[in-house]
Amino acid sequence: MTLAKSLVDAVQRAAQRAVEQQGAAWFLAKVTAVNSNGTVDISTARGPVAGVRRLKSYSAPAVNDVVKVSRNADGNWIVDGALA
């Protein structure tokens, strides 16, 4: 691989990471722990996320629930609710 090709590849990877980090998105996740402070720990395809707040409508979280989660551009997460 040439130096120019390596540089182009590195720039493309950096740009892709920047777009992914700044974009809002939603994911499916699995609840791995229910915390007493109104948060849950989840496991996503991108890895684990601890201490995620949940909407009041998701009032009875349980370990192994499959949930829809949203992440905003600032990197904040919220659990929208469990899937039926």
C-alpha cells in the first residue's frame, strides 16, 4: 500500500467516525442491569452503555428486555421502551 493510499484511507476512517459520533440515531439493545436510580445498563452492537435513563412509560424494566434506545448528537442516551 502506498503512502498516499494509506493517507486517503485514514482520512476516510476519521470522517466516518466523526459523522457517526455527531449524528443522532436509534438502536436496539438488551438490558443487562436495572439500577435503583431510574437507569438501566444496556448492551448494544457498539458495546455496553451504563446508566442510561429511561422514559417513565418504561416502568418495569427487566434484565434481558430488548429495548429501543436513542442517542443524540451530544452522545446522550435514553431508553424509549421495551419491544413487545
